[in-house]
Amino acid sequence: MPLICQLKPLTAVVGLLTCSLAFAVELNTKNVKPSGLTVAQAEQVLRVVLKHEGYKMSDPHLWIDGPRPGSPPFIPGYHSYGLAYVNNTQGHYSVNIFTGDVWQTESCTRYIFPALSRIQRRISERSGKTLLSDEEARSEVGCPADSP
């Protein structure tokens, strides 16, 4: 019994470390070029946000759609995606290619949490660009200044 009691805390620590590493390895920021995130890299940043928001990305009925190859960006400087479940759109998201700033563009929600901020700092170091102020970023993605 004493061995089992010692294993429970160890299991919890290993689980927490595994979860932390899952966020950290989503994007190898060393591969980010000064020209910014590729479509695939921006999608990896979006996946970090979606996991943080509780979406089960392993669900085969849930998928990320876009951007369309060869089409101009919906918002200049951003890769834009739709999140779909079966045939229903769950939301539209845009990821800044120079900073990793992520917005849900319908609700004008900007995502900010520690794991994402660490990724964004590393992206900004590689691109040489910094996150915009909330007011500037809202204007850039087409959100009114008084939105939530």
C-alpha cells in the first residue's frame, strides 16, 4: 500500500509535465522565419488556443478549415481559419503571421493566456515584430474598439 500512495503523486506530476510539454511542443519556433508563420505553423498556434478553450481536437468530426491555397488573406498579415464540427461552423479565427496573436473574429475575442504568450514571445523574436496594443490589433482585424 505505501508504494501505491507514493505512485499517485508521481502520476499526477508526470501528467502535469506531459500536459505542459504538449503545449510547448505544438510549435517549434526555431523554424519560424522572419517573414512570419506558415499556414501550418499558424494552425499549430490556433490548435494551442482551441485545446486551451476545451475543444477535443482528436474528435474526427471536428476540423480546422482554411486558408484556401493561392487565395489572398481575408485579413492582411493573418492566416484565417474556420472551425467546423460535422457540418456546423464553430467559429472563425485569425492568427497574426508575425506575432501569433489569435482572434475569434466573429466575437472579436483576443486570446491571452501564459502558454500562448510564451509562444508569441518566441515568434516575435524570430519575426522582429511585437504584439500590437489591444486598440491597434482590434482595428487591424476589423473589430470595433468597444467590443468585448
